[in-house]
Amino acid sequence: MTRPFTGWHMLSIMILFFAVIIAVNVTMARYAVGTFGGAVVDNSYVASQRFNGWLTQGRAQARLGWRIAAAVGPGGVLRITAVDARGTPITGRIAVIARHPLGRTPDRAVAMAARGQGFAASAPLPAGRWQLLIVMHAHGRAARFEAEVRA
């Protein structure tokens, strides 16, 4: 025998419906707050005033024609190759900072040494995904690059 659909049934359905919505919202909010790395810039007004300068620097770097490739080799050792517009390897100084995408670990400076046609890290990167900020100094010029690798 079936029971009639009453107001109590409807109330139960509505409470259950909104409980699911609230639970999903709370879960998503916790994930959002837990993975937010913070402000990208401290003062967006000042950053906007510097934007044209950044574009000019980017165009000057593009005219150099330098290309950088970053990869993690055996044993987690970071290797970086740099070539100019003609494909000739670039020798010079290189500075690398490895940053975890979610900011859960502190940024780490990676010591690099010239090896073969490029550069190799003196110590392996810990496992995970890393965003690399690379500054290359050669021939009296400097260029900044960003790369992402998985160790």
C-alpha cells in the first residue's frame, strides 16, 4: 500500500536538496581558500603604470631571438638549454628559481652549472610540478623566461 505524498515529504525533500547545495558550496569554498596563493600584485594601480615598460622589455627580449628549453632528466636533475636566433648555444650566467604552482613550499634557488650544450642543476628537484623563473645573462644582455617542468 502506498502512502500519500504530504507536506512533510515535500519539506524533507527541500531540506535534503538545500543540504546538498550547502555541502557542495562549503566544500568548494574550502578548496578555493586552501589553494589560493595570495595576491598576484600588491598594488594593481602601480602595476598598471609599469605595464608598458614590461611590454617594451618583452619586445626587446623577443628581438634577441633567444630560446630556452627546460627538462628534468634522469634522477630529477634539471637541464636547461639556451640557443640564440641562429641555433647557436648561449653561454653565460643563468639564475633559476623553482616555484611550486600552489605556493605550498617555499621558492628555491636552483644552482646551475654549465654542462655540455647547456646547464644542469647541481641537485635534483623534489618530485612534483615546478614553475621556473629563469634569468639568462650573456653577451652583455639579460633575458627572463618562464617554464614549467614535472620532476
